[in-house]
Amino acid sequence: MNSASQSGDFYMYQAADGQWLFLHPLNLRCLLHAFGSYAACPPTVTGKLVELEDMVQDEACRRRWKFLSHLPLHGTFRLGEVTLLQPQLSAGDLAPFAEELSNRDKRRKRKIEAARRESRREAAAAAAAQRARQGPTAAELLAMPRLGGADQ
């Protein structure tokens, strides 16, 4: 929702509890395509959260997303990508965004898989470190030669 209305107002969707959590611009573009104008979009939307992106307000964000220009410079906020439940958009409404939605979904899956691999790698490293800290077993200690001769 990057352009102002005739009266100079900007439209945005923010979390109902007032936190700086805003609907992702991709979702906004889908709504705009489905409803034709910002003023025709429903006043509230509900959806299943797909991804949260942590953002920091800077000049580039202000230029890119004018509807967030009221946030202070260097302020942190979040963009929430959702699967819209209300209003429910048809496949035809989402068709122009299918490639972008698919790419974002693939990126999320790759990110989850990379996190799983990293978690397994860290668990293996922690287990190896734990084994290294345990020291020799009783059988290994008995098998070691004694210091100072055999008669002690």
C-alpha cells in the first residue's frame, strides 16, 4: 500500500493489539488485486501466520513502504506474511502472485532444512565434546601400564 489516497491517507494492516506487526506487502498486493483499490479492501483481515520478518526502519524502508513512514528511524518492526482466511482470496486472485508465493515458500523450506542440518551438526559436536570430557573408562585405566614399575 505504497500510494496515498485522494485525501493523502495511507492504508495499512497492523496487529490488533497495537504492536508494530504489519501485514506483509505481498499480502497487501494480493488484497489490492482482489478488491481493486485500497479503500475497497476490508477493514480487518485474519489469517494463518506463515512467516515473520524482523525489520529495522531506515531510509530505504521509508521509500519502499510509505505506509510505514510514520515509524521512527531505526525502530524495529515486523512484517507478517499470512495465508488469508478472511477474506478468502480465490485462486484467480492469487494467480498473478503464484511465482512469488511459490518462491517464498521454497525459500522458507530451504531455511527450515538448513536449520535442521545445523541443529544436527551442533548436536553431534556437543556429543563429541561430551565424550572427550568424560576421560578414559575403567577398562582403559586398567589396561594402562603402571608408573614406577610392576611391583607397586
